Amino acid sequence: MFYINLVCAFTKTNVIQPTPVMVTELGGTVTLTCFCPKLSVTRFDWFKQSFGQEPLHMASSLYVGQESYYSNNFIKDFTETERLGVRRGDYSYNLTISKTEPGDSATYYCFTSAIYEQTFGEGTVLIVQDSESNSMSVLQQPVSESVQLGDSVTLNCTIHTETCVGEHSVYWFRHGSGESRPGIIYTHGDRSDQCEKISEAGSPTQSCVFNLPKRNLSLSDAGTYYCAVASCGEILFGNGTKLNIDRM
């Protein structure tokens, strides 16, 4: 298990990504917003971090003076697509993704450079859902769970798949009460996960349960936990389980 942490050592400049989580349907259009209320910022960048992968540099905008004003460039692997666009302002740098695909599901970080400051924003998680996908479904039960302070609990995420049997990667998101940003936790299914094949009318279905144990719970563990399952080229998200911590 590891926590995704993409923060630069210099953090004086206030980089704001106002929307921590965005959900869109397959084929939709989304605009990821980033702004920094400081005119001395000379450069904006966007980075894409797919779940469990290293961050990739997507786009860059450099202030080049009043004559040319800004240069906007996409980097390497992102130059061939016509689905991406950026719009630079004095205080902002927005990224638009059109005709969204499953591979667009990722965390997008905005980065700024000033004279002596370099700062990453806290990220926007983009979730692309395919409402017509029948090959896999993800279910979290119960919807809500209440436990006592100091107790233990096991959250579960169940995947049902009909057409693809193989290795699954499970990602957990936690959104605490009063927090503007969701914490992102990654965990992978291991031998303790229970996988059971179920046959239904000649169409075999595989059902796998992935567990997230939480022990010696404190008040800071309260929040809503979401699981995301990546398998066979697609990623689907669960409905979430709200964990309530009751004082004794």
C-alpha cells in the first residue's frame, strides 16, 4: 500500500484546483480548472497521473513577454490527440478533455513556477464512467457503517465480471468530513482476497471481494470510502461506504 504524494518542496504560491473530484460519462467533455492569484507566475504546467502509475507531463504554458504573451505546448505523447485543449490567462490555466475515454480516468495536477517558488496543486481526480458497460460491475456494501472509537472494521468491494477473468487492481479513495480533498489510497488484491466463480445460465460470472481492514479507529478515520477496480482495460468505481466513528 502506498499514498500518492505529488507535492513540490516550495509551497508559498497558492495554486488552486477548486474541484477535487469530477465525474463524466464516456464521450463527454470536461474542463479542469487551475488558477493562481499571483501575477508573478511565469509558467503553468499540467501533469497526468494514472492510477498506480508515474505522473506524465502533459502541457506547458510559458510567459514570453508582451509581444508573444504566452506559449502553449503539449508534451510528447499528448501532441497527437485532438481531444485536448488548454486556455491560459494571467491567473489561470485550464485543461479541456473532449470525447472522454476510459484511459482519461486519472489524477491531474496543476504546477506553477514563479521566480523562487514552484508549487503543485492538490489535484483533480477525473472519473470517466461507461454507463453502457455490462461486462463488469462494482458494488460496495453496506452503504453506511457505524463503529465505536478504537474498534476495527473491514470495508469490502465486490466486482462482478462476465467477460474478463484476470488480475484486478483495486484503488481506495477516502473523503473525510469537512475535507475539500479526497485522500487517495492504493491497494492491490492479494491471496487473502476471496474470488468465487458463479455460473448463471451458461454465462459464467466471476465474483471477487476485496477487503480494506481498518484497525484501532480514530475520529480522523471517519469519512466516505470509495473503491475503484481496474481490470481488462477499464476502471469502474463503487458507490461508496460512509464510515461513522462514534465516541464511547
